[in-house]
Amino acid sequence: MRKAPKYLSARLIILLSIIQFFISCEDVVEIETPTEASRLVVDALIRVDVTEQFMPIEIRVSETSNFFDQNQVTSVDRMVIIMQELDANGAVINVFSSSLTETTSGSGIYIPDPTLNEDQRIPTSFIERNIEYFLQINFQGKNFVARTEFVPTVPFDNIEQGTDIIFDEDDTEIIVSFTDVANREDFYVFDFSNGNFLETEDTFYEGQQFTFSYFFDDNVEPGDELDISILGADEPFYNYMSQLIEQSEGAFGPFSTPVATVRGNIINVTNITITDGVFDNLEVADDFALGYFAIVQEFKETIVIE
């Protein structure tokens, strides 16, 4: 049997080495991602147009999933909004309720139940009364509650497209003007569409007209229609949105899973105890839901990008 030439043997060794290198490069690399127990996520931001007869109650629920996955739509066992009307001294004088039901099974979208004998819709006229609202959710044997009050806001004075840029020539400038209410501490949240939010407070422009520019650096094209909203906010909701915006840099809506867990106002009250008037839920303090329950006034304008 003839031996292979020495130079062929050398080439074969090199070839085998190269093959081994590429095989080793195809090894599966396992990346450890952050993991924690799934949480209920509640999108319960109710935007009220005071010219409408009823509040547009539509609450969406989902569950957090793996780090790289989207939240998964879920269903709850029961959802209801309890309304307590208070007198000037803070005493309860009336109690109302609105039972919510899923629009279709598995949708995760809850609205006032249209199948009940009594109308479950909430009249917009309730904003003129001293009412506090409680959202109650029963989910997988746990009870969650959130409390809020209606928060008004002011309309836009003007919205227009500007020509300035901040970083890139493809930036799109939107110039917004509104007038703050005097002698009242106000907080505002602006929704610029497509998950773009901005928050501001009136510390330095109380009672004055305020004008600012917002720059889009994503895919905004001529002809695009953008719905821009100004929302009322109390201080807790303002702080919540501020944390979300800071973490996500506009990449997430207020009820998507953020980079880190931001606690809203939906607390776990399962087996809660009351001692000397103090609520104790230390055993479930870390088992809270994500998201926020708020009922706020909204003014919305549409601008067409040129």
C-alpha cells in the first residue's frame, strides 16, 4: 500500500483542524436570563372624554412570561369597580358598583357586563361628585385591589410640527402648547403615540402657558397621522410614569413589562389583616401585580406629519 505524500498528510491535518474549529463554534451557548414567578399585569388606564355619556371602561390583563417573550393574555376569576361617594367630611354616603366581564373568552379584555339587568356602565357625570374608585380583581386564589380618583387636565392651546433637530437630520419636531391652571398643583402625562410618553409637572410654570418640543427619532414618515394626548395625573401616577419612561426610554407602554419591575398601585390584599386600624399584608407584600389603575381626563389632537 502506498503512503500518502508528506505534504498531503500535512494538508489533511490542517483540514481536520479547521473542521474541528468550526464544529466547536457551533456548540450551543446557554445564556442565563433573569427569572422570577409570573405576575399579573393590569392595563387599567381609563381615559375620559367628559363630553361622552359614559366612561370608556376597558381593562386588559396578562401575565409576565420569559425574559425574551411577550406578556401572555390571561383571564381573571372576577373583576369589579366599587365606587364610594363621600360627603364633605369624608364619610361614605353612597356605594355603587360596576361588574366587568371578558369581551370574548380568552381575550383578556374586560368591560362593563352588558348581560346584567342593571346598566353596569359608569356615567361620566360621576366626575362631578366626590367619588373614590376601587378596582378589585380575583385571580388564581389571590385578591388584588387598587384605588384612584378622577384627575382633570387642560386642553391643548396648539400643536404643530417644527423644523428643528436635536441629534439627527431625520428627527421630527412636534411643538406643544398648553396653559396650566393657577393655584393648583398639576401633573401631566403626554402620549405621543407608538409607546412614546412624556411627563411634566407645573412647578416652574404654574398658571402660565407652557410650550415645549418633543422630538421623534424613530420611523415617522410624511403622511403619518399621530394622535397626541394630554392626560391628567396625580403625583403617584406621575412618579410611576416617570420611572417607566426613564427605564424604557419610550420603548415600552406603561403596562408592558419594563426593564426592571416598577410597582404600580395594584396591591395584593389576600388574607390581609387589620390591627388597630393598620393594614398588614407583609406576607404578600412582594406578590403584587404590575400596571396601574387610573381614571383621568384626556384631550386628544391628531397631527399629520409633513
